[in-house]
Amino acid sequence: MVGNKWFDKEVMAFAATISVECANVGVNILYYAAALKGMSYYVFILYTYAIATLFLLPVPFIYFRTSGLPSSLKLPVLFRICILAFIGFLAQVVGNKGLEYTSPTLASAMSNLTPASTFILAAIFRMEKLRMSSSSSQAKIFGTMASVTGALVVILYKGPSILSNSSSPTPTLDWPLYSPNSKWLIGGFLLAMQCILYSLWYILQSQILKICPIELLVTFVYTLCVTIISAPICLVAENNSDAWRLKPDIALIAIIYSAMFGRCYSTIVHSWGLRLKGPLYVAIFKPFSIAIAAILSVIFFQEDLNLGIVMGAIVISIGFYGVIWGKANEDDDVFHNLPSLKDPTHSIKRNNNSLS
């Protein structure tokens, strides 16, 4: 019975996290389409979080009417959520600018660097076990190094087009560092910075949820804080009043979709996964977005699929499976070392021996 409950939680966590990655790919695709039409990413960020806050507005009233606001939601926790909001806002700004310079395919490929940076930070903060003699720890270290290597390949080597929708010939070798397309290099590093910021976000969010394990309420406070923090910055950065006028077009669709799925649903599921499984588990599902983003970008945007992205994505995916294999073996060892799960009669025998 206990084993079935454990298995059900594993399946639920897996399915929910996969659905979030699919939703995030949709956010990247829609934002990219809206940006091509001229939408400012400052407008996108502020409107997205403001609408997400409105969606979650009934949450505190529901808690207040039923059981009251939790005692754990005190000033130190609110301060940490404010820091979390600033990190999340900064990650959004950096990531959206990187996406503007590159493509949804590269953004999804680079997001796979998040497991590596999360593992490094989790090991530093002692949230992940690290024993050099253990095969699971060795696999996680190898996976981390492979992910970093793959990310560097994606950034520094663009390569020839494998699937090209352009009639113009592409060079056999395209190194962004020495090519006219320097924005590709800058965008790649911005996306790498976003991955590191997201890793910090996962670590801090895990700490917050240990103190206040109420995902909906924490998500509402988080989106409210991001809205307050981003409002003055975005209004100053985007001073064109016409940019703030929304019309019934792709920009409005991108904002509403991102508010519902990218901010509300994604943050709630990630918070639940962080509390249930830890930061590394949530981060290691990023590679699933590569194939989806690549296919959609080629179909809808006639984007060229370059060799550098494919090579880097393969190396990062190998690193991903190294980390997930190490994490699975580590969890499997813990599961099998629990007497009540391994042998239901163990605890009964032990109690009988103690009585005799």
C-alpha cells in the first residue's frame, strides 16, 4: 500500500513537470511571435505578472475565510519571497532579451543548463548528497559537466543548417564569436545567465516552502511582489505609451497564455514539485522542451535548424540522463533502505521482540 502511494506520487510529479515544460515552450513560441510583431518584452513581463496576480487574487480570501492566514507567513518569509520575486523578474528580463537575440529553439536548448547549475548550487548548500565513491554522485557530476559542455557548444558554434527554410546559402562553419551575427553569442550568454538565476530561484523557493508549505498562497504573494517590483522598472524602460496599448492580436494572446500557464500553473506546479522532490528533480526535466521547440519553430517560423543546436542539445541531453540516473539510483537506495517499505512485517517483528 505504501509502495503504491509512493509510485502514484512519482507518476503525478513526472506528469505535472512534463506538462509545465510543454506550457513553457508555448510561452516562448508565443512571445517570440509577438516580439516579431513589435511587442516590448517589458510590456510582456509587467502585463503577464499583473494578470497572473488577478487570476490568483481569490486565494488569500479563501484561506482567510476558511482557516485564516497561516502563522508561518511572517515578515522573514515575506522578505525571502520579495528576494525570490526580484530573482524571477531579473531572470525574465534576461531570458526574454536573450530570446529576442536568438530563437525559441536555442532558448529551449540552453534551458537544459539549469539542471547542472542547480546541482552545483544544491551541493554547495548541502541540499544534494555528494559522495565521490558513490556511482550516483559520479553520474550526477558527469551529467553536470556534460550539460555545461553542451551549453557552450550551443552558444559558440552555430554550424550549417540541417533543416533550412531559406533559399540563401548558409556557411559551412558559423562561429558567432567571429561572425556578423554577434547577437547570437550575446543572446546565448544571456540565456545561460537566466539558467543560473532560475537555479537560485529553485534553491530559495525550496527553502521558503519548508517554512510555509502552501503553494497557492506563496505563488500569489510571489506574483504580487514581481508585479510591484517590475512596474516602475518596466514603465521607465519602455516609455513609449503606444507600446502599452493592447490590441486583440498575438500580443494579447501571448500575455494571457503566459499569465495563466507560464506564471500561475507553472509556478504552482514547480512549487509543489520543489516541496515534494527538491530543486534538482524539477530542474532535470528541461531537456524535454528541446524537441517540441525545434519542431514548432521550424513549422511556424520557418526557422533554420542548425547543427550546433542539435549537437549541443544531444550533449546536454546525455548530461541530463546522467543526472537523472544518479538521482533515481539515489532515491532507489533510500526507498529500499526503508524497512517499512521493504518488509511490512519488519516493524511488527521489531515491536514483538521489544515486548518479549
